[in-house]
Amino acid sequence: MYFGKPITPWLPVFIILIALSVFFTSCKPNHPENRNEKPVELDGLKVPPGFSIERATLPGLVPYPMFASFDGEGRLFVFESDGSSPSTEDMLKKPPYFIRLLEDTDGDGIFDKSKIFADSISYPKGGVFYKGSLYVSASPDLLRLTDTDGDGVADKREVVLTGWVLNHNGALLGGPFFGPDGWMYLTDARRGFDITTKEGVNLKGNSARIWRCRPDGTGLESMCGGGYDNAIELVFMPSGESLGTMTYFIDPQAGMRDALMHWVEGGVYPKPLDVIRQDHYKLTPRAGDDEDGACGALRFDAVPGMGFWKRIWWQSFRCRVQYGADHALPDHPGRRYV
């Protein structure tokens, strides 16, 4: 019955079919007008239809970028190489790398002003700006760099924590990345560590780790680790779960080597090397592999016009050389930087 009147037997089915057709049409990921679109390309970099790619700096402004991170004012800190490949010993004696500060002075979306924010950095594998200071991973240290007089140059350098191993091939401490809990998370490689915490506890081991600590360096602890070679970057999903990139999940075979990881509290990941036993770990069941060198990661929230559902897009930037890493910048909706 429908408002006191008998309803035609096939009418509910008809209504359901119409509703389903509208639903599925709205949810189609590939709209008809976009099916024939080709990927957009710039200097060999391609993005899928619906995205654009453009230069973010003036030509020649940043010769050897490795990682980058924004502050709250839209300035971009670029962690940069000088193009040399010194030995680990030479890096320790005379740190060759530096951090460049870029600014967009005319508001056109292109960085046009460059200044060296800090030099004599061993190997700056990322950083994050927090409460007026730039926190930088620069093995063997986690540094805090501060520009106290506003001239764009760090005049205060503090070692927050130390004890990680420097390696000139880039397998070393990375980050930090802020978690939803307000702690800083750091990636690390299978090169060993000998750290005395702020609380006076000695942490010593050989396996790779994902670390976390408070911004003042207190509370340092290992979240997970294993026998993989080198964790690069990580991101946090809305649920609080962390995903990340890493190298040498397995020895190279059939084009496979690296992995996109779901970093789990207390997890222990391959390769199943002896360092796991040495550090009194037990392997976690294996996750999925990746083909190329997974170097960076971002969490992407779909913007209006990109589909019926608000989607979370997990994107891995892959490269075949370890030095060509990138950092995704979630503070600027609509743009991603490589």
C-alpha cells in the first residue's frame, strides 16, 4: 500500500533501478569527457588527467634539491646537495650540504628569492618547521635551527638528539614528520645507532627503525623496525595509521626490491637479516612489494570537481636513484611539489 492506494508490483523495482543508475553514474571515477585526455607532461614528469604540473621556481634557482618543507608563511626550505659525492669520512670532517630558503616575493606562485638558511650540514634528509625553528635530520644528529633576527639565515643551531650513523649513500636518519599525537616521527636505516636519550637511557642496536620523540627530544622511542635497508618518508592517514616508503624490503629479484609499508606499532619488517635476532626482534608477517625505488609519499584529499566521493589518494613517488627524493607538502591545497 502507498498512501492508502495499491502500488504497482514492478514500481519499487523500477524506483530502485533508477536510484542505482544515478548512484553509479555519479560515482564513476572516469568521466566520459576525460576518457580521451592524455597525461600532462613537463620535462619528462607526467601527471594523470585532472592534474596540472608547473615549475615552482625560477630556472637554475635550486640545482640539487633532495627534500623540501614549508613553514606557516609559505616559505619553502629546500634540503640540498652541492652536487658532490664525498665519502662518509669526508662528510663528517667537512659537511658539504646545506638548506636553502625560497620565497615568492610577488605572489605569482613562483619562488623567486633564494637564500642559504644553513650550511655545513652533513646530509639533510628532510625537516619540519615548528614554533619558529626548523627541525632537521642530519646524521648523526637531529638538529633545531632558528633564525633569531629574521634575516632568513639560521644563527642558532642546537643538537636535539644525537647517536645515529651517517652514511654517504643516503641510508640514514630522515624526517621528522609530525604525527597526529603531536610527536615527531623519524625514519632510519639499517646502519646502527648508539643514542643516549634526554632521560639518560642508552639505546643501542643495529636494525632499521621508525623513531618518535617530543619536539624537545624527550621520550625518544622506537615505534617499529626490522632488517630493511632504508626508510625514506612516512605520512599519517585520518585514522592515525602511518604509511611509508622504504628500500630493500627484499634482495632484487624479478624487478622487485622496495616496498610501500604500513608501519604498525611494534612491527618488525624484512629483510630477515641477522640484525633482527641481534636486536631481539621477531618478524611481522610480510606486506606488499614495489617495483622501483620508493622515495616519497603524500596523503592527498580530493578537491571539489574530482569525483562524487571525497577520496584519499595514496601516491608513491618512485625513482630509480636513491638521491632523487622528494617531499610532498600538504599545507598548500591544490598544489604538490617535487
